[in-house]
Amino acid sequence: MDIVGVKVLETAEDIQERRQQVLDRYRRFKELSVVRRQKLEDSYRFQFFRRDADELEKWIQEKLQIASDENYKDPSNLQVWFRSRSLNSNPADTVFTDQERVLLAG
């Protein structure tokens, strides 16, 4: 029963040993796939974090630019700013603070 290039398993121990090898390889494959899945999920969450961080950084830069603008000293610029603010939002959403009302009444 000698086939060229193929090892024939003749005993129960040989079959059991080969079965155990296959099961061990499959178990290792499953463990590695769990690790890979975890890495992919971590990468996915990191991409969302980076997107949110970039958006937050842009928002902060916009606010810093507005805060450092010297045009607030000119009352006509305040009226333009408040007018554009009210045009860009729903009138029900436009809520002025007490300081904004005083500046508008000017």
C-alpha cells in the first residue's frame, strides 16, 4: 500500500496524531483571527476618533479666529455679525444674551 508522494496512515495512533495536528492548527487560526478582528475594530474606532478630533480642532480654530478679531470694537460690525447670525439660523434658535442685547441697543 505504498502510494508515491502520499503518506498512508496505517495505525489509529497516526490518525489520532494527525487529527490533533489539524485541530491545533485550526485553534491557532481562530485565535489569530480574533486578534486580527480586535486590531481592525481598534483601527476603526481610531479613525472615528481622528475624524472627531480634526473637526473639533477646526471648530476651535474658527472660534479662536473670531475671539482674536478686533472688529468687535466697531458697533457697525456687531450689527452685521448679529444680522448674519440671525439669517443663518432658525429665528426660534436665535437667543441673545444680556450682553448681546446691550450691544445691539448700543
